[in-house]
Amino acid sequence: MGLPRLVCAFLLAACCCCPRVAGVPGEAEQPAPELVEVEVGSTALLKCGLSQSQGNLSHVDWFSVHKEKRTLIFRVRQGQGQSEPGEYEQRLSLQDRGATLALTQVTPQDERIFLCQGKRPRSQEYRIQLRVYKAPEEPNIQVNPLGIPVNSKEPEEVATCVGRNGYPIPQVIWYKNGRPLKEEKNRVHIQSSQTVESSGLYTLQSILKAQLVKEDKDAQFYCELNYRLPSGNHMKESREVTVPVFYPTEKVWLEVEPVGMLKEGDRVEIRCLADGNPPPHFSISKQNPSTREAEEETTNDNGVLVLEPARKEHSGRYECQGLDLDTMISLLSEPQELLVNYVSDVRVSPAAPERQEGSSLTLTCEAESSQDLEFQWLREEASEQDQDPQRVLSTLNVLVTPELLETGVECTASNDLGKNTSILFLELVNLTTLTPDSNTTTGLSTSTASPHTRANSTSTERKLPEPESRGVVIVAVIVCILVLAVLGAVLYFLYKKGKLPCRRSGKQEITLPPSRKSELVVEVKSDKLPEEMGLLQGSSGDKRAPGDQGEKYIDLRH
């Protein structure tokens, strides 16, 4: 075989086609092989392009050509096929009346030239170039977790892109903010390598190195894999990543939340911010109004000063100091005034005014505040609160008028089961006639048409009865009445039978000699108090004299 034919055979094994070349004198011109493209795992149909006469296809030998070496893999005799022992023995079959050889479960190692050769009527051969493809997996991108300093003098690793199990080797393209990156001396360098797996597939690894600036702190990087399939060209993109970029701090400032007017009781956060990465060490100071010197405040772990609740004493001038631990440069923010608005010491004078009905009364409201105030006068209202699920307390303050004394105040409580109404009547009471143990502190008394009302005419309190407990209350009352009746009857029966002695009867059996019976005098005294005795009346209705102590002497001598 001449040198041109050797070169062509080498190119056929590595590429998809080879132009026709002239052979040595006396030999026929070698045609370019037919191209067949399949994906890994599918079936390749190798159609022999010899003359379609029955004679040509009845005696055909199939060969695989690898590294210039022919290997017999299949025989066709009289339309019947037979595989030769070897790597293709279990994967070859004859189709289309012997004109097509089917190769199943195609692998990357099957990418080679297959040749069919007929023996009759004369020796002919036909070449087929098999191309195998496999789409790579989704590209996996990993960013450099250590970050990149902007003062680096050479490109630093930004991210790594890996595409696994593709065939042939895919191409990788790097992008920054949607624009492709190209090799640039001392600025951008792309380093790629590939690994052949045991399956014959390729794993591609590409490392992007670049010099970044401060403006790249928010840049989005991603990689793209380009590959070919029998259906055409395709591509897959990785996710976008952002690499940490380190740059020195140039400015420090204060920020207060919430924004706007602050008042006492608010939760206020004062934090330091800087334009460097990593951020410097922060400290917050407040100017002492007396000494005019800055005093450091206590912050949390994040360097944030929290004022909760904010008070008027927190008002003042604050500033932030940032210390860059890499350069040991200290930066100071512009001072910021913090104003916590307040209203305090609200008072009304006179505190306890007293005026006659119909007279004039002047009240003055005063308060201290950081802002100009607008005063509003309010009158205390109709308040109500739930004490428990079945108890409601309602309070009403009213101005007593003659009409109100006449009509009274009506209170109605209602729920889904019904309603109940209580009427409170107000009465004017002379304060000098009230007893010392009276709980009334005003000149009013109340009478009500319903129980459970207070006696000061300013509030009502009612416990809503439980519907299921009404019958229980009635039964309990009836049982108590019956028990009392039975107890009274027993006591009366014992008294009538004389088995119940009377402690105050004053009766006693006395035995004396007959000679002294005429000298017996009995003194009967009552243990009733004089006040109680004064209330006793005789059979005629006369009261006893006040000096009568209830003592009586009975002469038994006659």
C-alpha cells in the first residue's frame, strides 16, 4: 500500500471522511466511506452498498478496521449470517434480506470503519464510517470558596466546571454577566483537562482563572458545554455563581431603623455599614452631653446597637468607627443626630375641681414634649371588660340629673340564648345620716329591680347563668327547704314530749321540811339584756319601764 493510501486510512480512523485519492498505477480509485451516526446504547444499521443483485449479497464478509487492521466479524452465505467469535459475537444480526448488518448496544469503542466485501462475481468492498455520540450530564460548577483579593498580581481561580460522561469530548465556554470570556494574558486563563472513563466516555474539567476588580463583587459566572448528536449541535449551561471578592474599606457610615420620626417605646436599631469586604470591626459611640466626649456603647454580636424600648435619654449624637484588620486602618463615620420624641408629665389643673351645678369651670392641660403639641379633651366613656367566659363587668359614669333620678339607668345583657335587663334607680342621700359602717362614699344610693348590682351607681356586674345549671339551683333550694322543715318538726316534737330541756324555764323542784315551807321565796331573773327587755311587751301590749331590770319576786308563803 502506497503512502497516500496509508495517510487516508489513518485519517479515516480519526475523522469522519477522507477525499478520494488516486491509488498506485493499476489500482481502482478508493471511494470515501459512508457516514453513519448513532448515540451510545442505540442500534447502528450498517447497510452494505454493493450491487443489489442476489449473487453479490449471497456471499459477503464483514470486517472491522481498527488501527489499519482488518478483523473478520460476520459471514453471509446464501442469505444466512454467522457471527465470528470475538467482541461482536453477541451483538450482530442480519436484516433487510442480508443487505444490512445491525449492531446493537453501541459503545464509544465501536467508533471505527466497518467494511463489507463481496466475492461474486468479482471481489468488491464497501466502507462505512460509524460515528458515536453521547450527551454529557448537566455541567456542575463550583465557586472558589476562599474568594479572590483585588490586589492579586496574577489570575486567581474563580470557579471549576465539570461535564461528565460525554462523547466525544465536549467544548466548554465560560461566561461573565452573559458575555463569553476568552484567553487574555495576565487577565483571563482557562485550563481544561479530560479523563477517559472505563465506559469509554469522557469527563471534562475546566478551571477559570482571572484577575477581578471591586466591580466584580456582584458578577455572575457560568459555564456552557457544547456537544454534537446525530440530530445536530446542542449545549447545556450550568447555574450562575458569584465569587467572593475582597477589597479594602474606603467609607464607613451609620444607618438607623426604622426610618422616620422616632418616639418613646419604639425598637430602634443603629448599625454601622462599610463599603469594604470583609467588613471592618465596628464600634458605636455616643457623645456625652456633659463632657462632649464620645463614649462607646454596648452592641450585640453583629455590631448593632439596639434601643428597646427607646427613651428620650437615648437622644444625642452617634458615630461609628471601623477598623480594617488587614490594613489596620481606622475610619470614622459622619456623626448622626438621633431624636427620640416624647410626651411626658401630662397633668390637668385643678386636679380635683368642685363646682356647683350651672357654674363655670376652667381646666388647664399641660405636658412636656420634644415637639409642639395639639391638645384634645376627652370625656370618660360607656367601658366593658370580660372577667371570665360567663362574667361581664360594665362600668358607666354619668352626670346625675333630675331626669336620671326619675327614670333610672337600664342595663341589658344578652347573648344567643336570650337577654336580661336590670334597672338601677338613683336616690339622693343625706351624708350626715349615713352610718359609720356604710360603704357608700357618694351622696347617691341605688335601688335595683334585679340582683347582682353594685350600690355606687357607677357600675353594674352580672354573672350570666349557665343554662344547664338553672334546674340544679332550683332542686338545691327545694332540698334545703325540706331539710329545714323536717328539722323544725323533730325539734318541736321533742319539745312537746319534754325530752328537750328548756335552759331558761326557771323551773326547779325544791324539797323543804314542812315547818319551813311557809318561808320559801323564789327569785326569778332573766338573762335578757335591758335593750332586749325593753322590746318585750305584756299581754296588754305595754312596754316595761326603762329602769325595770326584769327581776320579779314571788312570795310563796301564802
